[in-house]
Amino acid sequence: MKITYSLFGVIIIAVVIIAVMYVPRSDEAQQDDSATMTATTSPMKETFSLTSSAFEPDGRIPSKYTCDGDRRINPPLEFSGVPEGTKVLVLIMGDPDVPKQLHPDGVFDHWVVFNISPDAKGVPEGGPVPGVAGANGAGVSAYTGPCPPPQYEPSEHRYIFKLYALGAPLALASGATKSEVLEALAPVKLAEVELIGRYSRK
């Protein structure tokens, strides 16, 4: 009889385990699993970025794009990961290391371009730029390359390229200054990214 009762107990336990395994899960638990699966299988969005094939981030800008080469030839730039909803892009390049003796605010604007198509993949070497040219620090609506004066410190300057993604185009005419562009883009800015290059003539 002991053997019979033991066998009966094993059968009961097995039936309970099988029943638990097949109990329908709650809708909430199934939704949690579904959400986890979606998050796992959804492709990651590409990060908004600005790069150049001519120099590494925080690297030296080749002299061919400076006043020691042809200061009118811009380096190639590549755009990627433009945010959804972007209507236009803005590109600004500035030197924040200008000696105060030359510019009281310590900045020189080398390049201003706005209303660039959001489909643009970048700017080829020497242009053209798919947008509207603004005025640089010399009052010229074009790119002008780095030219840090070697007689002043710091001898090596940083050149900051900034790319802005905007939710609306800017109602500005060709030749607008950097200040005008920055003021106009502030209310419609979606994102920004920067690339820093360096150059010294010593």
C-alpha cells in the first residue's frame, strides 16, 4: 500500500505542474513581452553627426584649406542622422581663439550657410554648398580658411564647425550675418552638433 500511495502522490504532483505551465498568462504580461520584443528588434536611430574625411575630430586641418593653401577651398564635410522633422540645416564655422587685439569679441566667422536641404549628405571639397550663403567675418558670402596670426598667442586656433537642424526655414536674405542667423534659428532649433579642427602656422 505504501508503494501505491507514493505513486499516487507523484502523479498528483505531475498533474499540478503541467496545469501551472499551461495557465494562460495575463494580457498585461503578454503586452510586456511584446514591448520588450519590439524594443529589441527596432533598429537604432543614427546619431546626428558632422564629420570630415580631411581631418579627425580635434585634429589638424590640412593646410590646403587655409591661407597657406587656397583659403577659398573648404574641406569636405559629411552629415548623417538628421533628426525627423528637420526642414533645413544651418552650417557655421568660427574661430573662438582670435586675439582680442584684432577682434574685441575674440571670434572670427569663417563660414555661414543657412537653409541647406535636410536631404544633403554634406558639402564636397570646394563646394558648392546646397544652401544660402551668409556673410563671414570679412563681409564675404563665402568660405574663408583658417589663418591664425603666428605673432599672437595662442598660435594654434580651434575652428568650430556647427551644424543645426531646424524645424522651419529661415526668412533671411543672402548675406545675413551669423548673429542674424543665430537669432532667427533659436526658436526653431531641433538639434545641433559640432566638429572641431585645429590649425597653427608655426
